[in-house]
Amino acid sequence: MTARQHAITPGFTRRISRRLTPLRARRDISFKLSRPIVSLSFDDFPQSVIDNACPHLDQYDWKATFYVAAGLAGTSNHLGLHFSVQDLKTLTTKGHEIGCHSYNHVNILEVSGAQLDAELNKNAQTLDALGIPKLTSFAYPYGEVDAAHKSSLETRFTAMRGIMPGIHYRKADLNQIKSMQVYSGPDIDRSIQAVNSLKDKPGWLTLFTHDVRENPSDYGCTPGEFERVLKAIKNSGAQVMPIGRTVQFLQNNTGPQTQHKGDNQ
């Protein structure tokens, strides 16, 4: 083989890291549920969520988690126009959870430790000045994370959500909570299948999306698709709670206390 064939590319290293990270730096919580729990979450989040998703949540009187990068307020990108300051205040008043998504939606693997601290501090300070309760839940921007960041951030947040799909049955890693994407196309059916499976095997399922509009981005869904998912949740008989509140519920009502596991466990 040539030297070129032996070379390990950064992309290959990243793929291996993504596969190993869920097994490392875990903060497991054990539980047993007799009734399933579903947690809905929105990343970034665009104004279309306020206009097209929140009215459906209000109809069911369900609360969700909104992961906020405060630097996106009032800006526009491929997801559309983003939230306003007033949106954050209204969501808080209604009992929804506001979570952290860094300040400028940075990939945490591409910034220094000092830069990440500055991002998280600025986001917390900005939202605190608006009267938003302390941020205890975090979602990794772009879903990017490694074992080192899982370990370092667990002292700051009680729950950290990723984008690896799956349902939590008897335990969950609070440093990388699984979540299924609610994106237009086949992902909608996969999400609904996961919800339907909870009837026979209760577990904790978290779902996430970005924009909710008639012509969504590749990272969102239509209002009709979102409503299909909500109807499935209603038919499943699941409790619907924000991610942070679910973690509190599991810690206070079920199973052994949270267990920390090292890389070799």
C-alpha cells in the first residue's frame, strides 16, 4: 500500500469518535416507567415554531424545551426569521423550558475551552437579564460532542441532549440524551413509529426539530407533519414534559441515583 492509502483522514477520525462518544464519559440515570414520557424540543429556534407549532402545543396544554442561542434573536438564515426577545418571555410565562444552545450556535469541537466558556456565559447572562430562569439543559449545536466535552459540561448542566436517535428504556446518559429528528419525509414516519412503540414498551423518547412551516428547510417539517406526530403522542398515552423536568421526575421518583462511568466502563 502507498502512504496515501495508509493515511487517516480527519473525516475518518471524526466518524470513529462519533461512534465511541456515546460509550464514554457517561452520566447514567436508571429508571423504570409504567407510563411512557415524550419530550418535545426545538433547536435554535425560528419564528415559524412560535407561529405554527406552539398553537398545537397550547391545544394539548403540553410544554416543550426550546434550545436558545441568544445571538440568533431577530436574525434570519436558511431556517427563516428567528425568535424575538418577547417570544422568550412569553414561552417562559407559559411554562416552557428555555435551554442553552451556546450564544452564537458554535460547534463546540471547533472552539477553544476559553471561547466555549465565553459563549456559554454570554448566553446565560443575556437570558438572565431577560428574566429567563437559570439554564440547566443544553443541546449540542450541530449535535457535535466528544467525551472530553461531555465530562467538562456536566458540571454546568443537569441534562445535555444530542441527536443520536433512540428511546431510553431503563437508563439514559444525561451527558448525551438520545433524540429523534422530526424532519419532513421518512423521518416523520420513523418518529411516529417510535411513538407508537411506547404503547407496548414504555420508555422516554425525546424529539427535536427546527423550523415548522409549509416549505421547511432540510432540518424542519410542515405544520401538518408536526400535527401528525402530536396526534400519535396523544394516542400513545404518554406524559409530555420538557427535558429538564423529565430528568427531575426520573431522579425524584424512580430507580437508583445517577451513576458516573469512565471511558473503560
